[in-house]
Amino acid sequence: MSNDENKQLNPNHKQYILNLEKQSKESFEYWTGEHLRVSGLYWGFTGLDVLDQLEHVEKQRIIDEVASCQKPNGGFGGNLYYDAHLLYTLSAIQVLVMFEGLDKINKPAVVKYIAELQNEDGSFRGDEWGEVDTRFSYCAVSALSLLQSLDAINVDKAVEFIIKCKNFDEAFGCIPDSESHAGQTFCCVGALAILDRLDLIDIDLLGWWLSERQVKKGGLNGRPEKLPDVCYSWWVLSCLSIIEKLDWIDKQKLQSWILSCQDPETGGFTDRPGNYVDVYHTCFGLTGLSLLGYPNLERVDPRYCMTRRSISKVPGLKPFISCLLYTSPSPRDRQKSR
């Protein structure tokens, strides 16, 4: 890809996503993602929403498909014949919010399903088999917030567990005493932002850890000494946006790196330049560019990884308000002043 192409958003992303959604069930590609189709729909349609292209989707067909994945216990599976899990339950709710289809599901049943997955210590199981992870805390909080049913869980206990997963560097792991990771950090910071408990975080220390995720080429990684990956353009940038520290990284360098991960022919984004594109990285490449203020993209709410337009479809949901009344100097600026 030429340097000129690196600087511009490929116009083929819309068609790339639409082609994926209409893949034939006879294709190999369809079956490799069949088990997580509901999340795939969320990633694809979020990308289209950021591009302001949702009008090209058959709304009612998607609502019916997603609604059909609700199980008798109230949760949603990744596809029609798969068991319910919190990951797919959140994806289903996000898609239904986008297309204003929440009235097509059994809302009390899904609220009950999520609430019953909370443990006594405030953590959440992903499903009936009992795995605990801060990803599931985020899924529960985000989903119930979109359903306006946070009162169904013990919010104080949920917050208490999340804070137990915070490390000395102010980033978060999947369970207490586990390694800090940018993906888990988004889950915890996003959940705390939704619950209005960002007061429990040392904003400057967390901002330092997040800004250290930028590598020399401009991309972001998830942990120290790891390669950059386009998906961290969301996991890291969303947190920096929530705590108002986007200026603590080189935004122009990151934007150029994200754009270098596009496929110039088919559209779509890869994890890093030279690899194959997929819908997951396409979603997070586009949402990352939105957070960076790239022109002609719909703006994204950093708490939900959904456009502000979609979030506005939830009556009574408060718009995102920053936790800060001032902007602290970045670590780079502090270094220069010494």
C-alpha cells in the first residue's frame, strides 16, 4: 500500500462488511464464524453504523435472526443452536438497540438471566459453567444499562469485585492478582464509567500505563513488550477517552498506523499490516478512528463501543460526561518541563 493510500479511509469497507453478512452457508468462511455469529453481526453493524451505512441492512431480518437466538433461560447464544453466554447476550442486546428491536425479545427473562450469573463476591460467571472474568462484569453492566435494569444486580458488590482486579499500575486483570491487560482494563474502566464510579481510579497513573501501550510505529499493544494490534485502537483509546487523556499519545501517528492496516482492494482491517482482514479488527479499526476524530465518521460512546446515535435510542440513558474538569499534563510534557 502506498503512503498516500495509508492516509485515507478505504471506501470499500462498507461492501466488505455487507458481503460478510450475506455469506453463503456453503462457504468455509461462514462456518469458521458460525458459532459466534451474533457477535459477528455486532462487530459488522457497529462498523457500518460508524460509517453511517446502516440503511443498507435488512433491519427486520436481522432483528428476527438475533431474537431467535434467545434461549429459554433468557440469555442469548452465539447462534441458533448454541448455549447462552453473557458475551453473546451483550452482543445481541447491542444489535437490537441499533435496530430498535428490543421489543421483540423477552426482556424480563434476559434481565433475570444476567442477574442470576452474579456471584456473592460481586463477580459474574459467563454462563452456567462458572468461569469468572472481568469481561463478564462488563457484559453484565453494559447489557443491563442498555436495558435500563441495573437495579437487578448488586451494583456495590460488582464495583467492589472490579476494584479487586486493579493492579499496582492502576490497570486491570481478568481476576484479582492477574496480569494487567488493555482489554480487561477497558472492561473495568467502561463498567465503572457506566456506574459513575471513576472516582475509584487514579486517573493519572492509569493514563500513564495506557499511554505506554503506544509503540514506535504508532500502534498500540495490550501489554508491555507485545506487538501492536488494531483492536487495541479501541481497548486503549476508549479508556484514554473516558479519562480525557487522548493527548497523552501521538494521535496522528496512531491514525496513520491504523490506516496502514486496511486492505486496499477488498476493504476491511487486519490486526497489523500484511495480514488478512476480518470483521473483528474492522470494527475496532473504525471505532478507533472515530475516537481519534477522523472526518465523516459517526462518533462513538467510549463506554459502550456503540455510536452516540445508537445510544440515544435508549430512553433516559445519560450521555457520557467526563470525570475530569481539567486536563493534566502528559508524561511527555512533564519530562520536557524538567
